[in-house]
Amino acid sequence: LRIAGEQLDCVKRYCRSGRPIVAIRTASHGFQGYLAFDAEVLGGNYQGHYPEGPTTRVAFTSRKAGHPILAGVSDLRSRYSLYKNRPLAEDVQVLASGSIPGAEHPEPVAWMRANEGQRVFYTSLGGVGDFESAGFGRMVANALFWAADRDVARKPLLPVPRRTRPDGMLRLALRTRVEKNGVWIEQAVEKEVPIAATAILICDMWDKHWCRFASERCEAIAKRMNGVVKAARDKGVQIIHAPSDTMSFYADTPQRRRMQLAPEVKPPEPLDLPERPLPIDASDGGCPDDDVQYGAWTRQSPHIEIGAFDGISDDGREAYNFLYREGIEHLIIMGVHTNMCILGRSFAIRQMKRWGVQCYLLRDLTDTMYDPADPPYVSHDEGTELMVQHIEKYWCPSMLSGGLIEGLPE
């Protein structure tokens, strides 16, 4: 921003007036004619930024975790470049730091300063997509009230209506496997289930994965998945989004609260279902490249729409409570990855099956974390098919997305 003369003088007079200031991201170096604003007013020390690419994970300073600016804020992440801001002014109090793979040390990403009565807050987070995060929005709103020395005036949360219970039946064209004389035989099975008793759960379809190969494949799946989910939703099928470790992004939304507000129920005694060895080896993470493993995700893929009556949760007990309240007995699971989250998450196939929920895998809207350089040394797609067959043998039937759409009522 290039301003000069009276316009720039107005900014400087405001900064000297002692009035509150809340500054976000490029504000630290936005006034090209007043770059001293960063050090003099914010107490910062902008030295450029790390390259674009890695996701920034935020950690809150333990001694400041109870500060009103951080009230109700947890687990922030950002896909935008991490700023280099060390060292800060001595009177700055750091609220949160951010880290990325390969950085020598964490960098301060949110801090406050009370300078001669003036309250100043700055965060180097705040890329365009960060403003879609409920957690980030809450931190900024808290900071505005704090800087103005006012109590936070929260708006009432939006109501969480329950959907109208739909009529109709859903026809499922299933594939399963049965063992006869030591040989597994593929079988086709057709089944009808009430739409009102059926839900689709979308497992860990994140916006970004630490493995670039997985990210590319997941993005392609997400684009195809959205049309299938919309068709099912339009016919009354309940949709549950389960992007693990990103609940802060959806904090206080009706879809998130819908899952949290379901009354707690005690699940039945788990069925004794053994875990068989998997047919593929992903002990090194399953990525064909040497990418660093870390929590790169910030939200669910934006290619997948979230409807007004959908639910959002990454907790198996929450999901079970909701299914129980809604009378849902059939759970169609899509997403990634078959050899990890699809089987292992608390809301996914193994646990739900043990609690007596009938599960079905949508096999053409899933994938596997597998490197063909590892046993059994087959192509990636063949590795995924081996995992699908493993699930069909020991856990639940599978189906195709085209069959799901064809099975919806007219």
C-alpha cells in the first residue's frame, strides 16, 4: 500500500493516539512509506517468510492459553506461508507460535502488546482461506473486543434443526466374499434399506495431505464424490463429514453442533471381531515419495459441499450417539485411506461394525496409502483392490457410486 502526505499522516496520528489496533498478516509491512510501523507499533520484526507449501501448525503459549483472546480457540492451522518474525520487542507477549517441517524453530504467529495504555494485537496468520475457519474468526473477534477493552459480546448460536424423517427405500447392489473350502468367492448381493435409517460418512477427505501423491488423488476423488453425495442428500440420506483433527475449523457451526448435541448413549458391548493382517505393507507411511509426515490438513476438501442438515464430527462416540438418536442402522463409508483411516478411525468400519452398525464401503470413492516399491510389489490401484477385497472378506460389503445413485428412489 503506497500512501503519502496527509493520508499517511492520518495513520501515524492514529497510531500515536493510544487507540486500539488489531493488525493481520501483511499489515506488518503493508505501509510502504511507513515500514517502521511493524517494529514501533506492533513490536514485530518481519524478515520475510518461508516458502509456500507446508501447512503451519499453531501451538498456544502455555502461560497465555487462558488469555481472553484465545477463549474458545483451539488447534489452528494455516496453509499459507509462515512469516519470520524473530526476535520481537521485549514488551511483546506471544500468544501462539507456528511451526512447519524443515524450519529451524517455531515462529511467533500471534502476540499482544500494551504500550502506554494502547492495546495492540497482531497475527501473521490470515491468508484468504484462514478467514473461513471458525477458530481463526473467533480469535480475531476476541482480539477486537480485547483491544477495545470491552467484554466479548457473543451473538447467539444458530439453531440446530433436525431434518424431516424421509420416506422411501434405498436399493444397494453389494459385492461381498465368502470362504468355501479355503477359497474366497466373490458374491453379488442386493439389499433394500430405509433411507431414513441410512447415512453416508465421508472419512478424512482433507484439503491437503502430507504426501503429495495422496493429495493429488484425494482432490480428484473429492471432485467426483461431491456429485454422489449431493444426489444422496437430495433424496434424504443423512451425510456426515469426518475430516479428523480439523474440528476447530467448524467450531459452533450448526453441522458441528448437531453431532455434539446428540444425547450420549452407551454403545453395546463390542463384538469380538479379530483384526486380520493387511494384504499390503504401508509401514513406512505408504507414500511413493520421500515426503515428511506431519498433519498437513486444515479442513475437509472445499470440493465437497456441506449441506444444512449434514453433520460434522471426528469422534466415534459422537457419531454413534447421533446415529442412535436418528435411528440410523446402515452406514455407507467413502473417503480415505482403506488401510488406515477407513478401517481404523473411531467413527469408521472396525469400530462401527463392532458396535453393531451395518457398514458398506463405496469402493470407487476410496484409495490406499501404498507404495508399489513395498510388498506385495503391485501397482497402486492393485494395492487398493487388495484392500477392498480384504474389507469384503472380513468386515463389510462394498458397492459402487453408480449403483448407489441408481438405487435411490425416483
